[in-house]
Amino acid sequence: MSAFIQIFTDGSARGNPGPGGYGIILRYKQSVKEISQGYRLTTNNRMELLAVVCALESLKTNTIPVKIYSDSKYVIDAIEKGWVYGWQKKGFAKKKNKDLWLRYLSVAKSFKIEFIWVKGHNGHPENERCDVLAVEAALGTSLLVDQYFEEVQQHES
């Protein structure tokens, strides 16, 4: 069996929309790295998707296969069932999170990715840790501005 990079992700929003964050664990052989970031106003789905995007963007090589573990049916189904490619063909008309889907499509094309759905809040150690990271980031003091989301929110108000 060839080696692969494991990526575990989770997103959280305290209110939907509200302050949010994501948590990531990257594992390759014996190396483990944790990444998290919080945003002052966002949604849970944006944080779930941004976790996957940021995890892929943080990798230093695209020559090793990647397994992404997520509890987000939104993210996994959109990709695995091909919905995102249909949305792309239609210019993401009436679809949310166009900015993040475009980032995902751009970064993902250079990787060999397998998605694995895990049931959230069900004792999966890495998923539970990612949840802690995401919640801590959402509740933190160094919250970034989710510029695209806040602009869209402002135009819809």
C-alpha cells in the first residue's frame, strides 16, 4: 500500500451566520500538524468547505495521494456526487459559497483525493479534535473577516 496524506477537517459556526472557525489535522507518516482559524461572521458550511480548501492549500506536495476525512455531507456530497461541477457549468447561479468552491476546484485539480465521510460527534478522535480546534477558533480573539461572505450578506440586507 502506498503512503498517503491524511487530512481531517471540521468547521463550526456559533450561530448561522455567526462567528465561525475551522480545524484541520494533517498527518503524513509520523508527522502531524494542526491548523485552525476563526472568522467574525460566517456559516457552518463555509467553515466546513474552507477547512478542506485551506488543508489542500497548505500541502507542500501534490505527488502524494490525499485522503480527506470530513463529517460534512454538504462538502462530500457536492464533490463525490458531482454537483459542484454542474454548479460550475452554470456559473454557480443561485448557489452559495461560489468563492470557496472556485478555490476548491482550483487547488483540488492537482491532487489525487479520496473523501471519507465520518459521523460527527461520534467519538472519532481526529474529528473530535478538529471540532475542538474549530470551536476554539470561532470563540477566539483573532477573528478574520470573511470578506466575500460579509459583502454578500450586506447586499442581501
